[in-house]
Amino acid sequence: RIFGSAQLPGTFVFQGENMTCIVPILGSIILSIILTIVLNVILRAMNK
């Protein structure tokens, strides 16, 4: 498990006989927003 990702809202869990697939949609969106903000701050600091 990755940081309890199966317990976050917006997470889809698909279970088969021999496999479990966890798709953390909301977690991915939040991570994308955070990384975008961090990269923008770094790039703006480098251009000054």
C-alpha cells in the first residue's frame, strides 16, 4: 500500500480473484496540483 491510498475519497478499488487494482483519482489530482505549484515557483525563482 502507498500511504493508505485505498482509504482516500475518490479512490476506486477493483478486486479480482488473484489481483487488486487501486486507482487513486483524487490523490493523483491533488499531487498534480501541488507539483505544478512547486515547479512554477522554482521556475519563476530561476528567471529572476
